[in-house]
Amino acid sequence: MYIKDTIVALATPYGVSGVSILRISGKKVKEICKKILKKIPKSRYANYLDFFNILDKKIIDKGIAIIYKKPNSFTGEDILELHCHGSPVLIDILLKNILSIRDVRIANNGEFSQRAFFNNKIDLLQAEGIDDLINSNSEKMLLSSLNSIKGKYSSYIKKLSNNIIKIITNIEIILNSEEEYNVFINKLFLKKIDNIIKNFKNAIKNIERNIVFKEGIKIVISGIPNSGKSSLFNSILSSDRSIVTEFSGTTRDVLTENFSFDGINLSISDTAGIKKSNDKIEKIGILKAWREIKKSNCVLLVTDCNDIKKLKKNIYNKNIIKYLESNNIYYIVIFNKCDINNVSPNIKIYKKIAYINLSAKKNIGINLLLKFIKEKLLFKNFSENIFLCRNRHLDLIKKSLYKLKRSKKTFIKFNNLEILSEDLIKSKKFLDCIVGKFYTDDLLKSIFSNFCFGK
């Protein structure tokens, strides 16, 4: 990417429309104004002007021109927006005229936002917030992405970083003073580091939840054959998506559907019943079921009994539970067929595990289940401080926490403030990478290449 170039792109979809917008950013904006508009319009005003063809000097359209002068623009450069009639022929003529000017080219994907980043108008979290806003598929996702664009997420990360900076600053003061530090000061530093570690752990929990909020909850329905898994799948989706019969092993492949519940995206998979089988195709289905379980945020373990002891007497249910608990996968036990067992739909918590009585076939208690999943895996009430987080953020903050813990151990062992300061600086650097103070070309490419040309 060459910053010296002036870039142009269509900011609205190409095609016939009432209005189309061409966006231009860079050093040649004023020259383009003089050639296309025959004047430099008043800054930050909607100017109704003639648009001229550079070659024959004829008027080709009348529309709105808005200029934003640097540095008070989105990119930090001069920006011109031409609001013209939405004719593809007109757009092509305007683009041809603008591109005929030297050092003007078509913008790359997300290059306007990337220039805003390079000119310190936004950080990486705000850039990702723009991408999330454009791709929002619910009102809550839209509001969450706005929090990132406003800088609330950046402030959240910077607050963690500033706590580390305070310790580093205090260390420098002590090292530059003539007085020798004592045991009391050492204990004070250790206490401060412990508080930061606690804050980091809370931040990681929030980020993990917010990643689920952004990417959606992956739910896998599991259990032994004929327990009602496919009926539950159909009932949740309110459609006969999965075949239901009285025969064992009807479901042999993974069926996955996406849907939205109360503004939250969910992905739900119906899987083959877990059992011992000599059937080659059925064995493949069971293997796929285990793979889906491994990738899930939540497993619905379906059984047609309504007793915890009976549930665990079944060797296959026992094995599923053992796998879920050993791999720290959240699960809910579904006591299906409550209509047959004459039990009202309800939720019981026993040893931190939720047991829900419902009837998949009669569609009884399904909303109870969905609301519980939302509250348990996301938020009881939507918060205005939710951010749309990414795995990139989680990975970096975990690395920062790891370095923080190592710095504490090293300090306890060697009692050396210089080493502690260096370790804390390394921990802080991972947080700086989240907001984009340090970055690689590959990282920027992965973020901005997802943007459209005009953003």
C-alpha cells in the first residue's frame, strides 16, 4: 500500500440506485475538486454543484460534494465525497475521469480504514469494530460494535495496561533514588501484581464470553440412540429438519442449523447416538458426533429417564459425561419426555449441573431451555458495555497474563527490580498488540482485507 497515492472507491453498492457515493482520500483531492467541480467547495458542507467531464468540459451530472480537510477527517487526509445519481454509466465516467489524474488509483479493500489507522485516527480495536458493525446481523451486535468504534473496548484494554505502567514507573523511581528498597516495598509490589493478575483473569472471562456472543453459541445434541435427540433438534428449530423414527441409529450424520434467539446467534447440531456399533456407516457417524462435541460451547445430553442415578448407570451416558467433564465442556442434561413421566417442565441444579425436564415431541419447555442457555453462556441482561471480541484478543491477553505470572515468580526468586521491570514491559507489549501499537503486515492484511473497497 502506498500512502502517497490518492485513492478512490465506490462507497455504495454498484448498480442502479437513487444515489451513489464516490469516496476519495489523499493529496490529490483539491486537484480533483478543481477538475471535476471547477472549485474547491466549502469544508464540511453539502455543496450542490455541477460535475464536469475533464476531457470535454461538459456537465455530466449535478449532485452533492462534501470535502473534509485534513487532519479533521476519517482517514486524517483530505477526503472528498461525490453524491451523484446511481447510474452505472455515470459512475464509470466519473471514475475514469478521476483515475486519469496522476497518482490516483482504486482503493484496496479497507484502505480508507487502514489509512485512518496509520494516521492515528483509530486503533485496531476500533477498525475491527467498523468491520463488526458492517457485518452485524442483530441489533445487539450492532450496539456492541459501536462500543468498539467509540473506543470503549480500547479504554478497557488500556486500563489493564496502565496498571502495569504504574508499577513500572514506581520501580523506576525507586531505582533512580539513592535509598535502597526493602522487604516492605517488595511485598507491596507483589500485592499490586496479584491485583493485576486478578483483573486479567476477569478480563479473560469477559473476552471469552464476548467471543461466544460475536461468533454465536455452538450447541451439540448428544446422547444414546432413541433418547429424543432429533425430536429436540426439530422442536428447537420449529421444523422437521431431522428424520425421527422409532428405530435405533436413524441419525447417522451431523445435521447443523443456524438460528437466532432473542438477538443471539446459535448453531445447533444433531448427532448420531453414542453406542457400540459394528455398522461401518454408523461408526463414522458416531466418530463425527464426538468431533462435534469437542468443538461445542454447550452439549445437551438427552435422556428419556428422569433420574440422575439411572442416567449414570448407562455406560454410554457415563462415558459422555466423563469426557465432557475431563475436557471442561459445559453441558446440560435434558430429561426428555416429561409428558409421559407426568413431570412439569422445570430446571434443577445438582452439583453445579443443570437438569431440565421437557418434552421435545410436545414442544414443552423449549423456551425454558433456550433462555437458560442464553443466561448461562452469555448475559442475564444485555449490557451496554459488551464488546465484540476476537480470538486474537484472547490469545494476546493470555500471553500477557502468562508473562505477568512469570514476572512474579522471577521476582520472588531473585528479588531484582530491574528484571521485574523488564518482564512487566514484555507483558504490557502483548496488550499494546491488541490495540495495534505493535503489528505485522500479515495481521493488518487479515483485518482490512475483509472490508469493502469504500471503507
